[in-house]
Amino acid sequence: MRAVSISQLWGRAWDLFKVNWLLLLGLLVLSIIVSFIPYIGGLITMILLSPALVRAGYLVARKGQSSSREAFGDIGSLLMIFVYNLIFGLILLLIPAILIGVGYVLMMDSVYTKEKVVILIVAGLIIFFILNLFGWAGPYAILSGRAGIFSAIGQSFSLTGRNFGTVFLGLLSYIGLAILGAILCGVGLLVVFPMSYVFWPLLYFALTGEEGLPHS
């Protein structure tokens, strides 16, 4: 397991965000606005804009700077990220949905108490959270060229399993910063959310040893 400082990674993410804030914040705001367009807005966001934002953060973390042209420059990788998110999202929902569905069915049987059903539903939600945590690195494995769509799932699970404490700490730090940003009249979220798109690939580089931006 590699020694990784979460605070240092956030510090580097902040430094990179200051240089690339217009690109990252612009793509984030554009994604939100387009998603509200009736019928096709959500599809455009999922297929193109959200993957472009992930790619922009990856390139910023890797090279120190990027542009909108580079973010949209590889349509193939954007489509692969979309398909990965789609497949993983279906997997993500399937197991918890089964447990929750079974829980509701069991509520019709007097043998099972409501407490047991609630425990089953909570277990489904916990599994949902854990699966979501384990799938974070897939898009970066795809962008790095180290994995295809399906093998990226396995690589992400393997990487997270070997470094679970570090990844979990990274998630907790992100949640903490998001809460702090929300407390500050929500304005802080305009920094935390786009900056997180740089933090996660930085964490990926740190855990895999892949070449990225040199440490300062």
C-alpha cells in the first residue's frame, strides 16, 4: 500500500484548480444547465458533458493544465466513460434493489418483523454505498489506457480493495469539504465540486504510481 497524504492531494488539487477554474467550473455549470433541457438534456449530459468534465480533471491532474478542446478531443474515451458509468450504474442498483424488493415482499409475511425488514433494506443501502465507493477509479483506468470498459471495473475494485482506508478517507474528506461549502451559503460548492474532479485522478495517480504531475 502506498503512503498517500489526502491533505497534500487536496492542496495540489486546489493549486491546479486555481489555474484551471474557468474550464472546470464552466464545464460543471454547463452540465447542470444542459441537464434541464427537456427530453435530450440529460442524455447529452450523461453521454458527453459529464465524461468531458472527468477527462478535463484527469488531464489537469496529469499535465497541470488543460482546455475545453482537449476535454472534448477524444470522443471515443468519452463514450467509453459513458458506457462504463451506465454499466456500473446498473450493477450498482441491481443488488440493493433486489434486497430492498425482497424486504418489501417479506413485509407481507407475518413471520418477518418490521425490524428485520428494515435491517435488510439498510443492508441494501450499505451495499449501494460500498459498491459506489469501489467503482470510482474506473474512468481513470480507461483514460490512462490501462483498461477497457469491463476490465476497468475489476481494476477499480482491486485498487480500492488494496487501499480501502485511503480511499475511504478521501471520500470522507470530500464529504466534509462539501458540507463546509454548503454551510458557506452554498458558494463553497462552486469550488469543492469542480476541484474534486482534479482530486480523484490525483488520488488515482498516487495509488497506482502512474505518471502524473510531479509533487511540489
